[in-house]
Amino acid sequence: MVSPQDEYFHERNDSPFWNESAWFSFAIPERDTNGFIYFYHRPNLGFSVGGCGLWDPTGDSAHTCIHHQWDMHPLAPETNMFDFSLPSGLSVECVEPLHTYRITYNSPDCEMELTWRAFMAPAASGFSQGLAEWAVGAVKDGASGKGHYEQMGRMTGSVLMEGERLEIDCFSARDHSWGPREISEVARGDWPWAVVSEDHAFFVVASSDLKPEQDPGHGTTERIGAGWYRRDGVTSSVVTGTRRAERDPQGRPVKVVVEATDELGRELHAVATPVNLLNWQGYPFMLVWWSLARWEVNGEQGWGEVQDYWPINQSRRLIRRPVREGVAWTAQPSLS
């Protein structure tokens, strides 16, 4: 059960890898533009890491997208989970726990004034329990997390990018996790989610049961190990399901299909078409193909994301395979 106290730093052990992290999404769908605010604190080591990103189909990496800022800073004494300011210009304020947050960001290249408000209670997906058994075995001291929840809401405000101020008014997802995070291996997987309306949304976690050396990447189906489905305003945990992706030669997802059943027996069938891609490496052990996606959820249109993540060494082997086989490399994603 998620409580308002979960919005603050938790009682922790003495592991240097104790981690408290959070993420907010936002988008401008009519411009195929996606954004994130992501941060994590390591209180036992005394630092915070985080930043923001903004991208569209014109750039797919930190140095080619519209904006990307990601850095490490000393943990200020007054810092709490959702109440802090970083020297990079990012500030987060918890106005009402589990409901309202203010986010500001100021840099020479980008400015943000955003407010996030919930339209549903947070849902604990149980994602750490949904990982492949071999991946859980490779995670030390409960590093996959002591706790985790997700919540849907609406992001409003404005973003100044490349000299143009754009209004933000979109559905948005956020999460918060806490616990030791010392990871030696990670299973390939995905964090797909979508919102059709305040009464219709889903969020699931899928991971491969294959070890990286056995996993071809292409033509596979991943098991959904955790998540939830919200229909007619009622949120229920997913109990079984699969996720599969169609990919281009470099392994980038061009279509994602989610099929699942929740505890109430309701069936979820959702198909995503990514409209942009960001090659994101905020954690050194993994690559994420992060996409704004147009979703069809049980016949209804919505927006959300595909967060297709890979062990970094496995992704390198797959991405370099077409290069070795003489397929031309392109800097832009093939999304048609």
C-alpha cells in the first residue's frame, strides 16, 4: 500500500548503493516530441544524479536531440526525494504528496515550467518481482528495489526550446523506486505504457527469460511479469501476458504489441507505433530505446511510451552485426 510517506526518503540500510529514483514524462504529440525529467539520489554516497531530455524524429541521441542534460551533483543537506534544486538548473517541489508537483528547469538552451497532477492513485506494479529469475539472481542485496510504484496524471505548463515557447498539456506517467541498486546484469525488457483517458490506461513491465548470450533480440516474445490495467476507472494488477517487438536492422523497435489479462479477467490488447527514438544511457549498464508512441488500446487511440531496454554489451553486439554484414548505418531511426 503506497502512502504519502513514500514520497520522502525511506529508512535505509548502510549499502552504498541505496538508491531513490523518480521519473516524470511529458510530450507534445502533435509535434512527435517527447520529454523526461529523471533523477536519483544516493544518500549514503552523498550525491544526486539527474536531468531532463527533449527529442523528436530529428535526433536520436544525447548529442543530436533537441535538448539533453544529465549530470552528478553533491547531495545538498536540505534535499529530500521530491524537494531539491540541482546546480544544473533543475528544481522539483512536492506540493501535495501523491498528487501535485512543480518542476522548473533553466539553462541557456532550454527552460521548463511544469506542473504535474495525478488523476489516479499510485499503483504498485511489483516490477522487481517480475524480472527473469536469472536476472534477479544477478542482482545483489535486493538491488532491484525495495519498493516501486507508478502513477498517471496530467502535465501542464510550457517549454522554451530552440527559441520557441510551447504549451504542454498532456497525459503523463511518473514513478518512484527505492532500495539498494547494485546490478551486475539486467534482462532485456520494456516498460510500455499508455493513456487513452483518465479511466483507461495501462503500465506493464516485460523482461526476457533468456540470458544475453542466448537472446537473439529479434523475433522474440517477452513475458509480462508485473503491471496493471485501468478500465472504466478501476485499476487491477496484470496477472499474465506477453510483449513482442518488431525491429529494424539495428534493433530499434518499430512496433510493439502487448497482450495481457488482469486479476478481474479483463483482457488488454495494445499496439504501439513509435514516432521518435532516443538512445538513452542514463545508467552505464544499459541502453534504452526511449520512444513516444501512438497506441491503440482495445480499439481506442491513446499516447504513451515504449522504453525498450537492453544490457549494453548485448545491444552492442546486435547493433554492430549489420555493420559487419555490410548494411549501411544511418543516424536517423527508420520508423515507417
